Amino acid sequence: MMDQTTRTDLAIERMPSGRMAKKLDGADVEVEHTDGCKVTDVDIRDDRAVKAIGKPIGRYITVEPQWTTSEASIAHVLGAQIKKLLGSCSSVLVAGLGNRQITPDSIGARVVDGIEVTRVLYDSVGMDARVEVSAVATGVLGDTGIETLEILAGICDRVQPEAVIAVDALCARDVERISNTFQLTDTGISPGAGVGNLRKRIDRETLGRTVIGIGVPTVVYAGTVCRNMLEKLTDDSDAIGKIIEEATGDAIGELVVTPKDIDAQAERAARIISAALNEAFDVDEL
């Protein structure tokens, strides 16, 4: 079982650091800087990389903006990366995962609110669109009594999108990444995995079509915050481990924290992702 203080949904936080950051056996790693953002593209090809970072074979693209980068610039960079993963796909279902009533978990639902759906234009008024876009906020099992996978499988059977884009909140290892790091992957998504509430995985195998996962971290474990502070004081990993073990009991170990202004941060992150998706679908050209 993963140490709570090092738990993360982000592939970038499992990568080697320093001079080895661009070297990972069994994977291709490319890093570029554009429009105030650092973009790291990791393509995991075989089991060596899978074992090293604990992620399935597939592609993981991380967009890390500078704090001064504008929302428009971030959305533009993110949109370009989404296009890379989508390719020539002509119909998409955007699925907002998570619980709208819990702010750190509301990213998916907020993103759906900002999506310009185009499928209705074709079906209702005969207007064509480059990409037929439909969208749904799935809610959570506790409210609906239905697994998110079951909801999406039913919709896909009826609507038949070529691809599903699942948007969800993530868990980070570094507090500075909260609401300011965006991850895209073609391996799908496991709802609730970052906070130990693992639901049925949503991916090509379970839905029978391309599934792109988009996420932004909104929480960290309290123990992670302790570790972050200790790492600023010493590089002795053994000492840090002992202090963490002694200081974090079961209560602290399971405690998940989020910034006090998470509502504003979540709204900003959702606006960026919505704008990026609309740009990737060329909605502004309609």
C-alpha cells in the first residue's frame, strides 16, 4: 500500500527528478516550454516504466503554468495538447466526474457547465459541427446509486461517441501543484483513486472506445504537507520517514486538506479546462 504522504495521481510526481528527469527506461519523455507553460509528455511503452512510476502503459501529458500565466494562455496550451490526444475524432462525450456539492470534488461538474455542446445543433436544427459534443455531469455513487462507469456505458450505448473525455479532481504530492497543474492521459481514469475511494475504472477496455482523462489536483494528504515541510529542512530521507511515522497516526494519516480559497481556485481551473476543450473542438468557429 502506498505511503499516504507520497500518494499522488500525477505521473509527473512519480518521475525521476533532477538530471534524470528526461530519462526513464521503457518510456519516451519530451519537455517543452510554450506560452508561459511547461509541457511534459511521457509516453510509457513497456513494463520497465510501468514498474518505475506505477502507471499503466500510455501517454501522460502534464501542463504546468507559471503563476503569472494568463488563463487564456493556459487554455490555449491545454487545448493544443487535447487535440493531440483526440486526433481526428468527430464525436465526443465530455463527462464531469465527482460531487458538485463538495468544492474540491466539483471540478468535473463545473467544467461541464462551461462546455458548448454541439450535438443538439445537428440533431435539432441541422447545423453541422466539426466535432459533435455532448456532455454530462455523472454525480457520485452515494447520490445516484449508480456507478459512474455504468452511467457512461449506458450513455455511450445510446449516443455512440467516438471518444469520452472524463474530467475529475486529483490528489497531488506537492501542495504548490494544487489547482495549477493539469494532467491529460489516454489511459482513462479511476474515480476517487487519489483519496483511497477507488471506483470502477473508466478506460478503453471498459467503455470500448478512446477515453481521455483530464484532471487537476485540488487536495493533498495532511501527512504530505508535513513531509513537504520536513524536506525543506533536511534531505535525510530516513529521518523524515521516522518523524512522519511517529507524528502521523491513523487520524492524521487519513486527513485530506485543501486551500481555504478552493472555491475560487476550482472555478478558475474549471474555466481553463472548459475553454481548452471548446478550443480543441473548434467551437468558436461555429
